Amino acid sequence: MQQHCRTGEFIVLNLFFVVFASLFLSALSLNQVSNSHWRPATATWYGDPDGDGSDGGACGYGSLVDVKPLKARVGAVSPILFKDGEGCGACYKVKCLDEEICSRRAVTIIVTDECPGGYCSGGRTHFDLSGAAFGRMAVAGNNGQLRNRGEISVIYRRTPCKYPGKNIAFHVNEGSTAFWLSLLVEFEDADGDVGTMHIREASSSEWMEMKHLWGATWCLNGGPLQGPFSVKLTTLSTGRSLSARDVIPRNWSPKATYTSRLNFF
């Protein structure tokens, strides 16, 4: 009996340390995104002076950039941050350095587009922000004056993405069939970026790896594929994983969006 009790205590202690280690690693992963050092960059703006940015973008979010929570927080970044599309969905804080005209407030932007030429060429770290986001860095009343500066020096750092009340969603891209399935990831909290994606048919135990196609879009050739599908994604920044079981139904259709019950926060 004494031996049994000691075994029980050992199991409880082991369970405690496993839970503690899991929480510690989760916190460490978030810190890798949120506590990175400020780094120098440059910034410009595009679109209407008080506008929310352009529709669409190289990440493939389409009309999502026109509505909250992305509205007025969109930004195009140079290739060094775009990472051939794997940087899509990442969130950054951007702060202006000119104390005469800029406030101490940083704006939070979400990578939705690439800025490949002009200001963004030559390996530079550059942000091309919506007019509204750019003007928000100014002291109250000086928004227009700041925009008139054109290109400005800024500092930036990664920050966790936050979409209150939203869970991760998967948009089935137009043209998808039972032999070619293409998914776009939406509203991913925390890291925001995607490093790998897998899907699994309900009738199978095998996770099939999807290929990064472009922007925030992933695809799988095979088939015939039969839903419902579970989707597992792993973030690029910290390697955290999440699996949404049977999130895409048996009778899925192209251009439809299916929302999971999960997110990283």
C-alpha cells in the first residue's frame, strides 16, 4: 500500500512538471514574438490620405483587408519581411522617430501585401502603410504634415496578432476540386504566420502535407480527396501547432470559408 501511494505521488509530481513545462514553453514562444528588439526601418504610405489601404494584396486576403479587424491595419512589406509569402499574417508595431511631429504611439500593422520595388528594393527593411495607419503615428493634428514627409525613418518589432472574438478560419480558394485543394488561413492569433500545413481525411489517420503556393495560400495535389477534413498548422516563428478537427465539412465548396473553434490565444 505504501508503495502504491508513493507511485501516485510520483505520477502527480510528473504531471505537475509536464504542465508547468508546457506553460513555460508556451510563454517562451510568445516572448520570441512579442519581446523582440526594436529595429530600424523606413516607411511610406499609399492610397488615400485617410484610407484603409488597397483591396487584395499579394497575401491573397482579398476583401478581408477592407473590413475589421484588418481594416486600416494593413501593410505591404519589403521582401526581407514578406519571405516569399511566409511572412503573411505576421503583425508588427511601427513607430516614427521624429519627436517634433511624431507621437510616442506605435501603430500595429498586419502583413497583407508585398512591396517589391522602388522604396522596397535593395534588401531594405521597409513598410508601406495605409494612409490611416501612417498618419496615426503623428502627434494629434499633424497627420497631414507627417504624410507630406513621404519616406520617414521608423523602428519596428514583431508583436502577437490579436483578433478578439475570432477563431482561425480556412477559406477554400476558387478552383479547388477533389484533386486539387487550396486553402487560405485567416485570423490566426499570436504568431500570425504559417510554417507548415497538413490535412487529414476523416477516413484516414494520415496527415498529408500541403505545399506553400503563394502568399498565405497552401495547396495539395492528390485524390480523389473526400471530406470532412481536419487541418493542422504549425507557425513559422515559434513552431507552435494547432489541429482543427473536421473543420472542413464533407460537402465543402470552393470560395466558402469554414471557421474552427480554436485559436492560439
